[in-house]
Amino acid sequence: MLSMSYKHLPNNLTQQLVLPGQSFHQLAGNVLRRKYVTAKTNGKTFRLQLDTASDITLVSKRTWKKIGCPRYTPTTNTARNASEGKINLLGEFEWEMEITGKRSRGSIFFVDRELDLLGIDRIDRLQLTRMTIDELCSSTPNQVKKVDKSEEADTNTILSLQNKYAAVFTEGLGCCA
């Protein structure tokens, strides 16, 4: 059985797992701390989220198309997230990629959702653990840009959202209508 981390979803805050006691502001900060690497193949450049908790490397169908729709085979492997939920693997293909000047060829799985992860399989094969995270990710900007604001402006934004969507910020469990 292959497994991967559930916590690494696309940069869409509406799809994030919010832990009890965690505010929207804390959640947005978590997105900013995610680390990405720049990968190259067939003259194309794309981003992969660095995920040492993922056993396998995954790319989205969109990225698969961007790199030229490499020929794939259906896979009998299964992938599960940390919550044991099944991840639908569309196929598997052999793929050479380059990261920080190092090349590696191996199996890559592609999925039907926006999920581009550099898993520990490829991290080890490329010997990327010998680099610091800053060295590895320095050339790949985060998709979410941090904006310098005063703490007062942040507080006003949070209060505005809390007032506008008061039902969302109430204590306790909600219900689906």
C-alpha cells in the first residue's frame, strides 16, 4: 500500500483541514510556510510541493498535460492519505526530471485533482536530503504572496470577516442545512 500526507492539498483555503482552536489567520500562515521546488522536464518548468511525508511523487492531470502527456499505464497500486482515504491514481508513467541540476528517472503517478507533490521516493533518488530546505526551495516562490501590513490592518481584516460571517466563527459544532 502506498500512502501520502492528507495535509498537503492545493492552495485553496476552502479545502484546508482546520484543527479545533485554529483560526483562519493561523491557517493562512500555514499556507505561506509550504515549501516548493522547481522541476524541469522536456524543456518545461513546473512546481512541486516538497512533501517528505508522501511515499510517492504525484502530479495533477494538468501538470501531466503540461509536460506533454507522457504515455502511461493503468496502475494497480493504491494510495491513501493520512486519514486512510483513497486517492484515485489515474496512471503511472516513467519520467525523467531535473531538480537543482540533478536528474532522476522513475515512476510517477498522476491524479485527478490539483496535487503536485515531490515525495520521498524522488527526494531520496535525487539525494536532495543533503541540501538545506532554503537551498532547495530558494528559486521557487510560494504561490501565496505575503503582503506587509500593519498588525492593526490584520486585526481589522479578521474582525471584519468575523462580523460578516459570524455563524462560521461561533463556538461548537455546526450543522449542515
